[in-house]
Amino acid sequence: MSEASAQVPQPPVRPARADARRNYDRLVAAATEAFSRDGFEASLDGIAKAAGVGPGTLYRHFPTRLSLLEAVYVERVEQLREKADQLTRELPPYEALDAWSRELVLHGLVFRGIKEFLAMDKDGRQMSYCRGLLRGAAAQLVQRAKNAGEIRPDADSVDVLRLLHGVALSVDLMPEPERAAALGRLLDLVLDGLRPR
């Protein structure tokens, strides 16, 4: 199957009613902040309080911690997909790929470990959806840069995603400021390696 013809699974179902959707969005925003700051065992009651709703509202939308983690992860991946479209409109091809790659790696560092939680999703629908979005975004940016002659013609978007994942893994346990410095160096090496020879 070609990169362009890959099918993106359907998005998760979100509340249709305006008030329920507002509560859902507030909970996801509060959970994103809490999980980023305190890890994936952050207090669910604290998340509900930060969102300005009661625990009952949280559990109506997200009956388990896993369902809330899924919603946070899906939201962030959807933002990365939208970011690829924005960068495509605003930047030249190589610059767009460079900027998106850096944002993707930072996402991987903030949400490190979440895939272990999401692996408990028995049918894998959410991970399949997210994988489709990321592959579609990468394919769009890589193909555009190839068409412009700004990266190697043999560059493959899935390989680029694997390389970026490897960069995130390699700096994951480093303390700051060493991590930020190493991250910049490694990304420069990977992205420069995509340039035509």
C-alpha cells in the first residue's frame, strides 16, 4: 500500500450536546496539564476540580483512567495532524518538515510511557486512529519536501517517524540541560541526513 493511499481510521466519538462537549474539552485540557506535570497517575479528582466539574461528570465522560488517557493522547495527535497542515500552508517544504519533526519529538517526550497504558485498549482502535494520523501527516510533509527536491528521493515517511521516535527514546532519561542540547544535536543529524546527496 502506498503512503498516499493509507486509510485513516475513524475518529473517536465525542459528545454532541454543547454543554457536554464543553465539559469534555475542559476535562481533556485539565488532564493534559496534569498528566504532563504529574505523570499518568495524576489525581482524577484533582483533574475534575481543575476543569471546574464534579467527579461524577468526569466519570460520566471517562469511566476509567485509561479512557481519559486515550482522550488526551488522541487530542494531542489530532493537534499534531493539524499542525502539519498549518506548516504546509505557512513554510517551505523542508522548513515545514523540520518544524513538525521537532514538535513530534517533544510530544513523544511529554507523553512517554503512554503507549504502555494504551496497550491495554483491547481492540486497539484509538492507537490505530493515532497511528494513521501521524503517518498521514508525515507522508504529507515528506512527499512535499521530496517533490521540491529538498530531501532525498528515497526518504520514506515511516522511516522518518522511526528515526524521530529513536531520537526521543535516546534522550528520554537524560537530565536537563543535557537532554535539550542532545535533542537539538540528534535532530539536526537526522534532518540533515535527509538532505539530497
